[in-house]
Amino acid sequence: MLLRWLALLAALVLPLACGLIPQDELECEQAVSHLAECCPGFQTQRLVCATEGGCGSHTSPSLDIGDSECLNRLDCNELRLGGYCVAAQSAVRAHHSDGESHDTPHPAVCP
């Protein structure tokens, strides 16, 4: 629970160069923190929530707002027993050899 609050606090306090943190990024950060608390061995570094690029570009987080909000509503038992820990771990954005990050579609993590 402490990790979740720290992630939320950091997301609210640390402004980006273009202003406030986008809603999809904030929701993703909260969901990843919640998954880290609830899912044994969850590898948070595999998910990317931070937007990349300058003010004019936006790369979507690994978890979209719908998935993030859904995951945040579930308690730890629901996450583990429902297979959401495994599904969320697979929501990884691809990094290509050109050094650019590209969105790679994945199935919805949380229906």
C-alpha cells in the first residue's frame, strides 16, 4: 500500500516539461504499483507508463486507461485468482533496434 501511495504522490508532484502528467500515465503508474503489491514476482520494469518524446508526441503507456482503472478496482485476491497478474505482465511495449519505442497491440488485460 505504501508503494501505491508513493507512486501516486510522485505522479502528482513531479511535473513534466509540457505540464501535468497525462491521465493515462497516472492511471498506469497506479495500476503497476497495485500489481507490484499484489502479484508475487511481478516485474514492474517491463511495463512502461511514462510518455516518451517531446510536447508534440505521445507514446501510449503499456496499460491503457480502461485496463488501469479496472486493475485498480480489483483487490489482490481478485488479481491473482483472475489471472490478471499474468495478463498485465504480458502488456509490454516493444522497443525496436532503431532506438524508438512503438506501441505493440496486446489483448485487453482487464475486460
